[in-house]
Amino acid sequence: MVSSDLYKIRRMADYQFGTGVGEILFPCDITIEKSKSTGRIRRIYHQGKLIATIRASDGFIALSIEGARRLIKQLPKPKLRVVVKKEASKFIRKGRNVFAKHVVEVDPEIRSGSEVIVVDEEDNLLAVGRAVLSSVEMMSFKRGVAVRVRRGEGGE
């Protein structure tokens, strides 16, 4: 039943990203794709566009580029974001990882393993990925990968 599934994924989004995000990310007319073997929710679409997937490994939400676009429009900067220097943006847009030395601002609530949205200094969407470092580490480290990019904005 879609309504109980909708309730479930909205609560998951609220838990993972913050109160109210479930409503922003998943409107009432979403389409849910379930695994044929397990019956678990795998992908969530809205008007034919992939919004998010549910990771099989841990059950958390992985944002698509379209899902990230929706959140950027509604959430104030720097919520859920890692802001990078302009000179690194073209590489990140192609799907390259974010290095700590390129990070200029970050949501203080981001922890290692968090799902993040990577943007440039003008808040233009570059990529989505998973934080390797916490917000404090991203701002203090000068070496190493800060975000493992799953998909760059130029990749979809």
C-alpha cells in the first residue's frame, strides 16, 4: 500500500536529513519501486524522475541529483551541503571525489557516513555523495578525500 510506504520513507528522510525533509523530498504522487525478491523499497520516483534509492546495505536513503535539486531549493545554505572552491567544481561535476583542501564551508551537523549534497560557492549543485570525514575534519584537514561522490551533476 503506497500510503504506508509513503509514511515510512518520509519518516526515514526526517530521521536521516532533519524534520520536514520527508515532505519536501517525497510528494503524495510518488512512484515506489520494490525489490521483486524481498519486497523492500528500492527506488522512489516522481513524475518519471528518480528522487532517491534505498541502500540495501544499511537501509538509508541515497539521494539522486533530482532529489538534491529539490532539497537545495527548499533548505537554507549550508544545510546538508558541502561547499567547495570554484576551481574544483568542474571536476566534481564530472563525478570526481571532493578533497578536504577544496572545502570552504560545510553543514556542522554532517558526520562521517552522512549523505551530502556538494555545491559551489554560489550554491549551484555539483554532485551527491557520502561524507568520508565529519564537518570539523573537512574544515581542518588539508589532505585526503572529504566526500566520495556517487554521481556528478554532469553525469545524469
